[in-house]
Amino acid sequence: MRILSIDGGGIRGIIPGQVLVSLEETLKEKSGNPEARIVDYFDLIAGTSTGGILTCIYLCPSEDDSTKAKFSAEDAVNLYLENGDEIFDVSLWQKIRSGAGVLDEKYSADELEESLNDYLGNLKLNELMKPCLITAYDIRRRKSHFFCQHEAQESDAENFYVKDVARATSAAPTYFQTSRVKSMTSVVYPLIDGGVFANNPTLCAYAEARNLPSKPKAKDMFILSLGTGKVEKPFYYKEAKDWGQVQWVKPIIDIMMSGVSETVDYQLKQIFDAVDKPKQYVRIEPDLNNASAAMDDASLENLKELKKAGELSATINKKLLDKVAETLIAMAP
């Protein structure tokens, strides 16, 4: 069982996206297949928020041949590089109406929804190429919601339009309006970004894999987990001690996302160490370098810096990615 997991992080999804561009090129080279795609070498892909969007794109089948991927890894990251500045653009009216994100969501979801529709159209979850796990949180039922291709194939109640799945997993509180999606049985779900509970969805992916028909154990798995860049901005006691609700909103989101990701990484390391297979769990958390840590900084300058950060991480981790590619190819059925 080969698993790929991608964290949430807004526009910083460019970073793992670029790492996967490099991995895809390595897979082409080592497999001898110039048409190799990310989806060909993983049995389950998991994603939260921006990672969920990337998951949907990697798993999208070609209209001409449902066994072949429609998009390359480069096509996937181009969603952000070509549309990011418009997705995270604030009109004067939106800025006034939202009080700069204090009174209402900071951004209109129109550009995001248009981009998702352009990429995903009316594709349904059950039509994705491989099993997946994409996270969201149901604010009415107060429970986590997992979108799974393999469950959608068994029941219309679990089936959704993929563009709605991508919209739901990326409905980050304070940034975008809560999503309202319907299943194929017309049940309505009010959902927000899965990053509120599983910004790093790797442990969720591990648990889901254990429940698949083959029921693999940790020793039978290989997991590649990708972060969206280390956020190391400190918060100082002198400032934080007098913060109220408004001042804590943004810092607590950053702390929560980083803390969850780090905790999941610790848990997975313990699981694979316990079965004496530490090399079968690989976590890459790139440095941001000169890129902004903000999830919504889609200025043209920062888009370039995020791309550079992803490319640099791929270069630094070249030997590791070579080994990852060799392992994925060796485990192919």
C-alpha cells in the first residue's frame, strides 16, 4: 500500500506541488515511462485544504481514457501559479463589507469556484482514479467529514461532485465562506476546511488504509507525507499576554495547524519505528526561505518565492526523492 498525504496551507500548496513535479519527473526517468503520473504510483492519496485540491487534480481521469491521468503534477501546481492572485484578490467592496476579514470572510469564493470548475467540471467523486481521503468539518452535525472515492463507489449517499469536495476542504474560516454541498442523494452538508482538525491528514490516511479490503499493516505500507512549509514565526509573551478574542484568531489558527501537523508526524514515526520499518514513512517539511508564511499571500512576488522554495526543497531532498521513486516503482503491482 503506497500512500501520499498532503497538508493544508492555502497558497503554500505550491511548495508540495513543486516537490511532486520533481518526483513525477524522477518516476518518468526511473520507470522508463515518459507518461508516468503521480497517480500511477500511489494506491491512496489524502489531502486537507490545499492538499485536498491537489489530491482531486492528481486523481482526475482523462476524458479519452479513464485509466490515464488528465493532469500532470505541473498542471496541478499551475492552478495556484496562474490563478492564485485572483483567488486571493480582495475588492474594495469586499474589504469594506468584511471589515478586512473581521466582520465577514476576507475573500469572495467566486474565483476559487471558477478555477475548480475549470479543472474538475462535473466529475464525480466515484469517478476518481484511486481511493482517496479528503478532509472537511461538518459544522451542523459537529463531526469530521471524510470524502472517500472508494466509499462513493459503493453509495450515492457518499458521492459528491469533485469540485464541491475541493471547495469544502478549502473553506478556511475567516478566509472563505462556509461551503454548502449536496450529496448525490441531495443531503446538504455545511462544511469548512478540514485543517481545523487534521491539517496533516497522514494519520487519517493510515487509519483509512487499514480499513480497506486488503487491510494492510504498517509494515506493508509506504507513506510519503508532504508539508506546506515550516512556519517559525514566534509569538512573544509580552504581546500575547494581553490578547483578546480578536487578536488571538490568526495566531491560534497558525499554532493549531502547525501543532497538529507536528503531532501527527510524531505519531507516524512511532508507529513505523514500532514495526522496525522507519524508512517506510517519509515526511518532507520544506523551508519557506524567502516566501511568506501567510496562507493568502498570492502576490506575484510571493508566488515566485513559493515556487522557488518548492524547487529548492526538491533539490535538497533529491537523493531522498530518488529512493522514494525507486520504492514506489518496486511496490507497483
